Amino acid sequence: MLKVTKAVIPAAGYGTRFLPATKSQPKEMLPIIDKPTIQFIVEEAVKSGITDIIIITSHQKASIENHFDRSLELEMVLEKAKKYEELKLIREISELVNIHYVRQKEQLGLGHAILCAKTFVGNEPFAVLLGDDVVRNDEYPAIKQLIDVFLEKQRSIVGVQKVAKSEVHKYGIVSVATPITLEHPTAKVIDMIEKPKLEEAPSEFAVLGRYVLTPDIFTYLETQQAGLGNEIQLTDSIRRLAKDTEVYAYQFIGKRYDVGSKIGYLEATIDYALSRKDLREDFISLIKQRIK
């Protein structure tokens, strides 16, 4: 039985929706309170049994590498100041998991970004976690849910959730052989359409940033013609893969935040603040004052 121990995190985009904040720093390093969004993604992978991660970056993303590396000078300052809790915190970041990096030299789409990981992945199944989607499920991480379905099916799995009809044009939408419900969250994929018009959408189930893919996806990515936005779309290659073999959609459980949008980012910040014992009461008081 093939196991999943590797993950790919694409992080080469420009982050134009958060300009000017992302002019000189990656959008993946924007913090939700005091933790960069990409660290939430990495921690989800680690909690799911992933041992090796490759982050697809660009020339503007050196701060991501720095964040997950050791900072000896900072460690010395913290140790000298006897700030042992903070020292432990930053050392743990560098010890989370084996992280590798490769640069996507041209912004040619998500499919091309995944293709950059081919050598790293080799002939193994692998997880993909998109940095724009933070999924909160402390008990059963979203990518672990997909990995467990993969272990049963031994076929590529795409993570989906139901979105509002007014939102279907923003996502890759799946057509499935059987209805997806809470009782039956897994269904065979018949087709996928990237960002369809509402009248063309085959369902309201959107692919939301979590995948477990078999290595044969690279054969399709290597021959994939540019699609929407003149980019190599991962959705298009998975769609072709689904014509030749079984691909499954799985409705994962968890609160998903689109931190690539300003409202989604604010929602995540609010919810995480409310969940923290050190911030909750003061934050509630602050919100009540502002509402008045």
C-alpha cells in the first residue's frame, strides 16, 4: 500500500490582492495574529504525518526560507535575556519538518508550480496544500482526512466543500457520479470545470486547496496546454486524469478560511483571536467598545 509522506506547498504567487503589504514580503508571511499563514499550512501537514515538504517559491520569497531556518543571533539574544519560552518557540519552528525549496522561475500557473516538484516527489503519491486556504480542524486535519481516503482508494483525491451559488465562479467545481453528503462524503469525479459561470456549474462543490495526487499527474501536467488566464491549470490536468482512471472528491470537515482575500483573512484573524485564552477576553471587550 502506497503511503503519503511528502507534501507540496505552492507559494510563488505575487499576492496582488494584498498590495502594498506584499510589495516587499510574501503574502504567505502575512501573520494571523503572531503566526505566518504558511506556518499554519506546514503545521497541518506535520500533524497529518508528512515528513518532507517542498515549498515552491520565487525570487521574492527568501523570507519564507528564513522563517523555517534557524536564527542563531536571535536565539543568542533570547537566551541572554532569559526569554526561554520564546527561545523554545522559534527553535521548534526550525525543527518542525524537513523543508526543501525550488523556484518557479516563471508564473505559469498552479499546474506548472506543481510540475516544479516532480523531481522531489519521484514515483510517490503526495499531498498538495495551497497557502490561500487555512483549514481549521485541530482534531482531524483536513489533509489527514484526504490521506486516509487515499489509503483506502489508492487514487487521487481532491478536497471539496460546498460553496454559495454566488461563489462558484471563483473555484474549480466538480461533477460527481453520486451525491456528496455528510454521510457519504466521497464520490467519483466525472468532470471538473475551472471557474464556471453559474449556469454552467455542474454542482456547488468546489475544490478548496487540498489534494492527494498520484505521481501520474505529472504526465498530464507535462502535456497540459494553457487554459484559463493563459496558465497551466492543475484542474485541467486532474480532469484529464479522471477520464483515464478513477479520481475521487472528498468533502473534508473543517472551517476553511480564504486568507487570499481580505475578508477571509480578517475572519481568520478574528476567529483565531477568539480561540486564544491569552487574547479572548480583551479582544471581546475591544470589539464591544468599537461596536458601541
